[in-house]
Amino acid sequence: MEPRSSQADDLSIGQTVSAMKQPQHDMWYEWLLKRRFGGNVTQMKATMRYLYPVRNKVLRHARLKEGETLLDVGCGDGLIGFGALEKTASARVVFSDISDDLLHHARSIAENTGVLDRCEFTRAAAEDLSAIASGSVDVVTTRSVLIYVSLKQQTFCEFHRVLKPGGRVSIFEPINRPGYPARPDSFFGYDVTAVAAMAQKVKAVYEQIQPRESDPMIDFDERDLLRFAHQAGFGKVQLALQVKIGPMEKTTNWETVLRVAANPKVPTLEEAMEQALSPAEREAFVAQLRPLVEAGGGTIRSAVAYLWAVKSE
């Protein structure tokens, strides 16, 4: 069944389309509302169709009740927080993020959807929620936040601290470790044996920014999440791991592939090639990679984890 969007979802999409044309903001805003879509509205809508079920599953595990307060850590564009407000009539949401630009964006959506009186907005890092009082919220949620945080154990301890006894935490995280290191003849899941040396040059641009030995996107897996939750004091910890290995879907818009950034810290493929390759090398590399991308001739390897847990009474 096609996931249904809410009024806030539709407004967020509209504001995201508008944001693509706006002046530059901080890197979190730029990526979340622009660079992860490559400037392509069709790509943006496809991404959101994937994220709506993720949002719904995080909220299902959270079991938010009427009158409770949910803290959405790393709220971004407000996907989870506004979903929580949509599903309840009296619950409140505290939107927290390190990005003032994204908090302003979320506040704007709240104003335009008439839910501002049920919202708070707090600038805070996931590993330092000192702006949130101990034992003050009923639910903590995150989506793809820990992958940017080095102090993951401390972050779980902060989740535990701000929750009331009996409070719940519900998170979603990509598990990137199984994909590293990639084979030398593979690039983004495509066989580029004929231009492997050029592929290595482009990969080096990404690896310099995000070293696989130390980058927080790669330094954990689902077992670590379980350990972090247990050591923070959570009881009734549950985790669901979803792994997908198979052929990639056919992608016809090469220009979008060129201009999508995989995360806020890294360049687009177009930018990485410009940095790493000579004009002749770029031409040869594109001649090899583009037909594979457009034909869907690659292999996807992905893993994601949902974790939910309860703070003991």
C-alpha cells in the first residue's frame, strides 16, 4: 500500500521544494532539504515515500499516548515529530537539533499547520541534552542521528536521563559497517573493473573525509546499539535488523545521481570527480559508470536497525 502523507508532510514537501531555491544555510539544512535530492523533486518525493514507513515504525515502537511529551532528538525537518502530533490530539513534541536553520524550518511548519502551541524547539546536541530536564519526557525518538555522533554511549545515557520512569526510547539507524571496505573493482555497487584506478581516486576523496577506521557512520553495528542501551540502564531492549542485498532499481536520471550527496559531510559525485580526476579521466569514468547506473546494473547492500527500549520504573 502506498504510504499516505499528512498535512504536515505535504507542507514539508512544499517547503522543501521552496528551500531548494533559497540561499545557503548551514550544512545540515543544505543537505536535508537540498543536497540529498540532487535538486530533483521526483527524487525528493521518492525519498519521502521511503521515509514515511520508517517514521511510522519508529512511532509505533514509541507507543506515544495522549497527553505525553515526545523529545525528537536531531529532529531535522520534523518528520517524526509532526507525525507524532498528527497521530495524537494532546501529545506535545520537543524538537531538538544542532541546526538553528532546521529548527526555524520546523517552527515554520508548526505555525502553518496550527500545532505551534503543542511544540517546543531546543538547540541541543544528541550527546548533550543538558537543556532538557532530567525525567521530563515520556518518549525519545531519533532517526539517522547516531551515525553522526562519536559519543554514542553518552548519547544513550542522555536519552535515559531525560526520560521519566517507564519512558520509552525508539530509534532508527542505518548500519553501514558491513559495506566497508568495498571491493577495489566496485563503486557505489557497480562493477567498474575497467576504470578501477579512477574509481579508487574518487573513493579516496570520500575516505579522506570519513576514514573507515574512525568515522561515526561506520564505527558501530546493531550489537553495539544493544550494548549502548543496556549499559545506559534501559530494560526490555528490543532490536529489529533489516538487511537487503540485491539488484539496484533502474535509475534513468544520471544528472540526479551526479548531484546527490550521500550525507551532509561529503561531496556529490560530480564534485568528487572534479576534485579527483583529470578531464580525460572524468570522461572515461563517466563512460563506464553512466550506462551501468541507467541500466540498473548494480548491487545494493544495505542494513538498518530499529531499537526500542523502556526505562525501568
